[in-house]
Amino acid sequence: MSKSQIETDLRGPQAFELARRALEQMQAAGVWPTPLNFELWLHYVGDPNGALGQEIGRLVADHQPFTEAAAEDLAARYLSRTRLSDEIRDAGAVLNRELSTVSQAIAEAQSSQKAYGETLAAASGQIETAEAADGLASVVRSLSAATEKVRGENAALERRLEDSVQEVSRLREHLEQVRRDAMTDALTNLANRKAFDEALDQACAEAGRSGAPLTLAVLDIDHFKRFNDTWGHQTGDQVIRYVASVLGRVAKTPRTAARYGGEEFALIFPGEAPEGVAAVLNEVREEIASRQLRRRSTNHELGTITVSAGLAELRAGEAPTALIERADQALYASKKRGRNCVTDARTVDGQQAA
């Protein structure tokens, strides 16, 4: 069943049965009936063989907890694109109506101009044959009336065009906001995976053209699964948001901070060499570890949170996927070193070469 079919069913008698099945399966899986979870489960029940349905089915089969972070991740990956498509479709319909109205107004203005030209031609002939003042006065009155009519129609066309320009501008702003929403991770307000992929592709292409350095860093929250199992997934989401807030503060333009997936983050540093990036990452690591977190619901102390990081500088002609892989290897090296540290991929590359 396609997304459009699901939406059709939700507007008909089938909606009650679809909603009932979704709630039953959510209850069986221990999933809270939040609006976002309910929307995701409607797609799961309505189209279990679709991409979103299969992913939820896998989570259920593996008995993985359906956290707020997991729901936001699924929505960003599978719902934002369709939402954006719907917004573009609706905006296109409005734009078509505007263009149709403007085209009609232009056609009417052209017709009016043609009639005015015919009036002028006729007046020219009448002036040549007019023998008295009364005849000339009649011609002048006719020209005056025709001119006034054309002036009014032109003014109406100008107003219509001005309104259309404003409407198109409003649509452009709306679509830009939708695009930003579709590229933002809802839990952290950082760039999502799709936005990260696009930003990294652009940064690599620009670095290739300019020859400027480009460094990629990946970070991971240490022992996050154990933390989740101890304190619960809602508190885990709180920790993810905290780490994201620290990264967001250091990732000012042209840098980009993204939630790469789960408890993993990525930062793009255009024009920055590894040495400087390593210093920034160590500052981030120290700031995150310096704060004693408390559980919001009970005010219990959660202890300190630490992160591990790996970084890699783009090589000449290197593909973005290869750069990501080297940064991931550096992150893995940080984990092996005992966590809560930063590793440069060059040291890993050197070990592998040896």
C-alpha cells in the first residue's frame, strides 16, 4: 500500500480499523502512543512491506526499544521527504493558479491594447475628414475615454502582478522553511544525515577546487547503551540533546554539526587543518565531561558524560565515503585507547602502514 493509499484510507471508513490495529500493535510492542509514534505505526500497519514498514518491523523483531530518538530518526529518514514532496506539490498548485490568473490578466491587457490601437487608427481617419469643431471634439472625447479605459486596465494588471509577486515570494519562503525542517534532526536541531551527506559532498568538492584543507570529525557518546539501560531511554535522549547543544555552539558557519545516527555525531571543518580541529574537539570533550548531569524527572545525579572522537583530513582526489571511513577508523582507535580522547586518522594510517 502506497503512502497516498494510506492517506486515502484514513479519510474513509477504513480509518477506524487502521487506527485500531496500529494502537494494538503499539501496545503489544510497548510503544507510547505519541502523535509521531502513531503516525509511524499507521505507515507500518498500512504498508508493512514499504521501506518504513520494514525498518519498524526489524526493530520490533529484534526487540529494540522504540525511543524518541529512534522515532525522530525514522521520521527524518522516511517521512520528511514525503512531507517535502507534498509541500512542493501544494505550492506548485498555488503557483499554477497564480500564473493562470496572471496569464489571463495579460491576455486581457493585450486585447485592450489592440482595441486601443484600433481606436487610435479610426480616430486618425476621422480627424482627417473632420470639417467642423464638433467633429474634432467628438474624436477627442472618444480618444479620452479609450485612454482612460486602458489606464485603468493597466493599473489593474500592475496590481495583479504585484499580488502575484508577493504570493510567489511567500511560497518561496515557505518552501525554504520546509526544506530546512526536512534537513534538521528533530531531537537535536542539528543537521540530519541527509543534510550532512549534502554538506560533506559540497565541502569536498569546494576543497578539491580551491586546494584548501578540509577536516571531518566523528564523535560518539561513550558507554551510551549501558547508560540507557541504567537510566532509561528518555534520559538517554536528554543526554543526546546535551551533547548536541555543545556541538552546536562550536559549529558556527562555515562549520557543520550533524547527528550522524543514534548517539553518533559528525562535524565538518572547511578550511581547517587537523591540528586546529583536534584542539577544538578536545575543548568539546572537556566541556562535556565537566558537567554533572541530573535526571530531570527525579533530580538524581547521572554522573559525567564523555565522548570519543576521530578526525581525518581530506586527501587529494579522495571520495567523501572514504573520508568518512578513515574518520570512523580514528574514532574506533579512540575507543580502543580507553575512550574520552581524540585520535587523528594519520596516526591510525601510520600504524596500518607499519
